[in-house]
Amino acid sequence: MGRCIVVTSGKGGVGKSTITATLGMAIAEAGARVTLVDADVGLNNLDLVLGIEGAVSYDITDVEKGRCRLGEALVEHPFNENLSLLSSRALGGGALSQKGFAAVITALRRSADYVMIDCPAGIDEGFHRAVSCADEALIVTTPVPASVRDADKVSDLLAAYRLRRVEVVVNRVRGDLVLKGEVLGVGDVMSALRLPVVGSVPEDDEVLLSATVGRISDRESECYRSVCMIASHVMMGTDMVYDCTKRYRGLIGFLRRMTR
Ligand SMILES: Nc1ncnc2c1ncn2[C@@H]1O[C@H](COP(=O)(O)OP(=O)(O)OP(=O)(O)O)[C@@H](O)[C@H]1O
Ligand SMILES: [Mg+2]
């Protein structure tokens, strides 16, 4: 059975879908079979982030209601056949039951090495449905107090699920602001949440503007390199965290800071 990792946050808009898509791509590029599941029923956008919205014909609700087979609803990514998506495009496709969702996840785990669930924001029914099927969680936060506080609440709620691992990814980190002490650094987030921070992903204008995995997974980008380190951690337990402040250190770094 493949591992099931839920990507959650509490606060909305911190980059769960972006991290799910990019990390999924990085793990698939490393040779494992990855299925991404959009659990944000109604406000789904993982298909868009993956750049495959035109290829989605069926979604998880169709599978649960028996309107199609699981294989028919999975969309393989054109960049890598190891990566596929089970979308949740349908608004009005019928309510998605906890039991039905769990059955679909179990079926996916039989054929994938990793099933990654993109959790909806908030801590209501959709959150619990997504989390209850996982055995590991990645909490995404940005380096600001409001986001960290929500991550902390989520961490408390996750304690009830007895997950094997709960770890944190800090996203949208501006290294220049970390050095100026205007946003939190990795160490600050780690001590605030009392959880291991296994990834730090820089704020990247390209990601913001393009917002699709095609752009994000550009191998030269800082963003993708930082996510590849998270993929190594997930797959092999390495503990290297990308240093978002590095390019702002030294003389050249000082000039970069001045011109940012
Ligand atoms: N590292 C980054 N650098 C720049 N922009 C980013 C980064 N990560 C995410 N974004 C941008 O932040 C916005 C929110 O990202 P995303 O949709 O992944 O968040 P989310 O947590 O899934 O949101 P929601 O809670 O609504 O599901 C998007 O415009 C995305 O492009
Ligand atoms: Mg999202």
C-alpha cells in the first residue's frame, strides 16, 4: 500500500495546492508513482495548478457515485506518466461521503507509491474528511504570525488522528525580509509550532504569475530546487532544508536586498 500524505494548513491561500502539485511532480520525477487528490470539493483548482484542466472528464464524486470507474477519472500528467490527478471539479455532483472518500483513497493506495491529498482550507468537514484518510501530514504555513497560529490550531487537531508524521513546510519565504527580521525564519516557525520544519520554499514571482506546475517545475528555479529537497526528505528521510536567505547574504546579496 502506498503512503498517504495530506497537505493541509488551516489558513487559506498559503500554497497547499502549489506545494501538492510541485512536490507531487518532484516525487514523480524521482521515479515513484504519485496520485494527487483534490479534496477541495467545490473550490477545487489542483487541475489548473497542474495545467491539465482541459483533460478532466470525471471527478471523485463520479467515482464514489459509480458514474465512472476509478481509472477513467484519473488524469495522467503530460510531463510525467508517474503523476496523475483525481480531481473534484463537480459542484452539484452530489455530496461526497466520508466513507466513499476513504474507499477511493484506499483503492488509490493499492496502485500508487504516494497518494497526496490537497486539503481544503479551514477546519470543518472537508478538513476532517481529508485528514482521516492520511497517515502523514504536511502543514503548509507562510512565515507570518496569522498563518503560523492557524497551523498551530491544525497541529492540535491532527493530534486526534494519531498520524505517523506531522511536519511543516514554510512557503513564500522572502529571504531578504527574514534577514531584516520582518518575517519569521525557519527556526522561529519550528519553535512556535514545536514541529519539524522539513521545507522552506522561497517567494517566487514566476510561481505567483504563472501558477502552473509547468512553470514551477522549471528545474533551474529556486522554488523547484527547494521542493526537490522536500521530496528527498519525504522519500529518503534526508533533512536538508533550503536556505531562502542564502542569495541575500554577502556583498551581492546585499545589493539584491537593496534592489528588491
Ligand atoms: N512560493 C510561492 N511564491 C509565489 N507565489 C506563490 C508561492 N506559493 C503559492 N503562491 C501563490 O499563492 C496563491 C495561493 O496558492 P495556492 O492556491 O497554492 O494556495 P492554497 O493554500 O491551496 O489556497 P486555498 O486555501 O484557497 O486552497 C497562488 O496565487 C499561488 O500562485
Ligand atoms: Mg488550494
